[in-house]
Amino acid sequence: MLITRRRLLLASGALLLSGCAAMRSDFETPSVSLESFRVVPNQGVTPRFALGLRVVNPNPASLPLRGMSYAVDFEGHQLITGVASDLETIPAFGESRFEVEAGLDLINSLRLLNDLMARADRDHLNYKVRARLDAGGFSRLITMEETGQIPISALSGRPAPR
């Protein structure tokens, strides 16, 4: 009986290892970019935003998205957060665009405003966009992060000083 149990464990381990070996190791992380940003009507106190996102799948297999979470930080303050579910499948070597809604963190917005007033000589804002995509299955959580700068003149609609 002990020998049969050992053989069963060895066979199970071999199947598990062969399954792991069959998983693709050349999987490239899809990219998510912010394409549009607009305010949407809201009944509450804090504004809501519609984010236009573009997901690019550089892999030879389609990417069925079950859901995602996302956040946008400005100057280290997380201002905008949201989640979405039942998203579409991104085709192999393809891309898809969709719009999701997000809410504003009022307290962090006030903190950012306070920081900006304390440092009025700034000519740009640092931002970070984070997204976590759930493609289903084992270890199919895909995390991406993009950072950059936005000129403050672009936010005011005035041309940048030369």
C-alpha cells in the first residue's frame, strides 16, 4: 500500500511538472494606455470620470479579460481609482479599446492642491497609471504601470512660456 501511494505521488508530481513546462514562457505583458479622459454626469458630491483605455496584446493567443482594476496618481497622490468586469477578449496580436468609469478621491485631491500651492514654481505634474488585468486561469494577473509628466500649461489651456 505504501509503494502504491508513493507511485501515485510521483506520477502526480510528474504530471504537475509537465503541465508547468507546457506553459508558455515567452508571454509578453500586454500594454494598457490611456487614450481619453472626460468628466461624466454624477449625482454625488465627487466627480466621476470616463477613461478611454487601449489594450494591446502582443501574444499569439487571445486574452480573455475577466476584469481589471486601475488607478491614476498625480505627484504621488492616488486621485482616480476604478474597477471593471466582463470586459471583452483581446484578439491575438490585436488591440481593443473600451471605456471604463472611475471615481475621484476628494481627500487626496485636496492634498495634491495643497502641495501644488506650496510649490507654485512647478512647470509639470508627474503621473503614474497602474492597471491590473485578470485574464483568468492560474497566474494570469497582468500588472502594468506607466509614468510620465504633464506640462501644467497643458492643463490650463494656455501655451507654455518660452
